[in-house]
Amino acid sequence: MRYEKYKKSISPFLEEIPFHWKETYLSHAYSLSSDTGHTEEQLLSVFLDKGVVSYSSTDQKQVHKPSEDMSKYQLVNPGDFVINNQQAWRGSVGISRYKGIVSPAYYIWRPRKDNNPYYMNYLFRDHYIIDQFVLASKGVGSIQRQVYVPYMKRIILSIPPREEQNQIVRYLDWQVSKINKLIHGYQRQIKLLEERRQTVIDRAVTKGVRQGRQMHSIQANWMGDIPADWKMIPSKRLFLESKERKHPDDKPATASQKYGIILQEDYMKSENKRIVIATQGLDDWKHVEPDNFVISLRSFQGGIERSEIFGCVTWHYIVLLPQKYVVPRYFKWLLKSKSYIKALQGTSEFIRDGQDLRYSNFVKVDLPLIPASEQEEIADYIEQETAKIDRAIPVLEKEIELLKEYRTRLISDVVTGQMDVRNVEVPEYTPEEDIAEEAPEEQEVEMDAD
């Protein structure tokens, strides 16, 4: 479905456009606006993969809080083009469907021409426009690059006739809705598998895996009813706090809920992120080795990590030494179970008061004393069952990735005129909301800061 005739594009990132399309500079289609003093309007934000959204509908309020004085926040009308000044080069832009206000750090461009705003939203978020944002940005490094307005005004837009814009929007809304529905289905399957995985772990570590055994209850026991031959004992009988300082050849490590205890240099490689690796002031850091357990600053969120490496961790962390009754393979799962994390969270007001999770919190939660052979049995079962699930999830994630790539390519082919959809009949359909789990415009690094 190619157009009959093309002409050479003046954009450095586009070879050709349909002959009857026009190209224009951004400044001819939009004018820069800054209308302040509308503090009564709702707050808006811009997501990398969602465009302009209501701030109240996101979790950014937990990370990026707006200024108390919003008198300098800028008015956005439906149809306005909004960009994050420092993140436009990554695609943090979009046409707003809402009336509201945004931070003074954003740029608002008001339309001069009668273009379809939904077409323009597809266009502005296409890679050939994003690549022009990169050229129009200045900065050092790979995170913050500020848009230079005189350069941005020269960004080249490809504009079909208005009726053709309308047809492109109808076609893309239809196709994107179908793709999003497929993505949603795969995401639901992943969620169910993850819930199944957590259920397997929680039940096995608190009830065992042997069928038809007698259970008994212990007052105020966070594990509920447990097998009759188990008993609860103070956790300090199972784990002692290590005071051992780093060894001369220990490399800095950190605690990550995703990777467990991992060397900082390996974390950077795995996440493709740059972090500041500690090289000084390590004298007070603590030695850690395989089968030690580490209480990190985020353990109240995701449990206690088992180490499988040698290294050293910041003095903020607590290193636990398992005693003779502990089979680390079993406690790896127990100390990451939802029920244990909930019990740990109930030991103090540390979450609300901003305090670190300490050994004194850990010892407030009793732990089960279980025969070593049964601990091994439970660990074997969990590893076998979770392995099945862990093999299935990446297959579904790959399908989602391929669908997203196809969605991006389809949108690009249509808005750049490489695919002619003028005569495609769009059926009646129910739009599927874009439910894909997308990242906000700025993400916190998961790793604890040392």
C-alpha cells in the first residue's frame, strides 16, 4: 500500500514523502506559549511512552512532588504540544487531550494551523521527529539534554491534507487498539503466573509440601497454622549479626531486589546504567560471602537478600550469619515471602519515620525451626515449581516486545507516508485503552544509594 508518487524530503531523517504532502517548520505550525497564574487547573505531566496525562492518574506523586507555589505553572489547552525541556530527546512529548497546568520546566506550543491533534500526537512521538529533538538539544552526558528553542523551531514536520490526517488517525487508532488488546492479554497471563509463583512460595515456606499432615496454631504467629512438628523460635538463634569488616580484595556490592546481592560493576552492566562506584571510605564496609543474608535499606519492601558472592556492602546494611539449624536455600525463599515481609514491616514505625531497618527489627520476628531435611525438601519443590513459571514468563515478555516493536513500526510507516491507508475501510470497534506497563519520564534507580 504505497503511494503512487513521492518527492524528496527536506528532513535529514526522512528520504521521501508522498508527493501531495507538505513539509513545514515547527514554528510555522505552532507558537511558543507561556500562560501562567491558573492554579485552579488540574496538574498534568508527560510520560515517555504515554504522552500527556493527568498527574493524579500516575504514581509520580510518590516521587516528584509539585511545587507548593504553582503560580508560575503554565496553562495547557487541549491540542497544545507539550514537551519536557530536558527529556524531549528521549520522547517525553505529546499533544494534550486535557486542559491543565504543567511545570515551568516544560515548553508549551500552541497550534497555529487546523491540523488533527491526534495525527500530530502520532507524528511528534515518531522516531524521525524524536531524532530531530536530539539535534535540537544541548547538554553533556546521556540523561539531561536541554532543548534549544531556536533549533527546535526548525524541526521539520510532514503534513498530509486534513481529511487524510483524519483517516490516518482512524486507521491507527483501530490498529493500535488491536495491538494493545493483545499486549493486555499477555500482560494478564504474566500477572497470573507471577501471582501463582508467589502463592507457591508463600504456601510452601509456611506450610511445607507434605500432604495430609497435622497442623497446630501458635498465638500471634505470623505464619498462621504450621505443621505440628515445627516450632517457632527467636530469630537470633538462627541468625547472628556479623561485624566483620571488608577484606582487602573485596569489591563493592549492593542489594537489589531484582538481582539480590550483586557487585556494583555487574549491576551497571546488567542494567546498562552508570552509577558512582565507591572507592574511598570503605574501611567501615562489611564483608559478605555466599550464604550470608543482607538486610538493606529496602528490605521492608522486598525482603532480605541471600548472597551468592564475595564482596563488601555499605555499613548501612546488616549482614546476617546463618547458624547450624539454617538451610540457606530454604530461608532464601522464606525471607522473601509476602507474609514475612508483612511481619517485618510491622516491627516498627521505621517506614513512616524514615529510619533504617536494623537487626533490632529483624529479631522481633520469630522464625520456624524445621528439620534440615525438610528445609531441603521445601527448597527443592519451590525451585522446581518456580523454574516452570520462570521459563514461561520470558516467552510472553518476548511476545509483548515484538508487538510493541510492530506497533512503533506501523505508526512510523503511516505518519511518514511510507504506507497509504486512504482507502482502508475501518470497521466499527471498541477502543482498547493503552494498558501496557510503561515507564514514567524519569525513573528512580532501583539500587540503594550508598
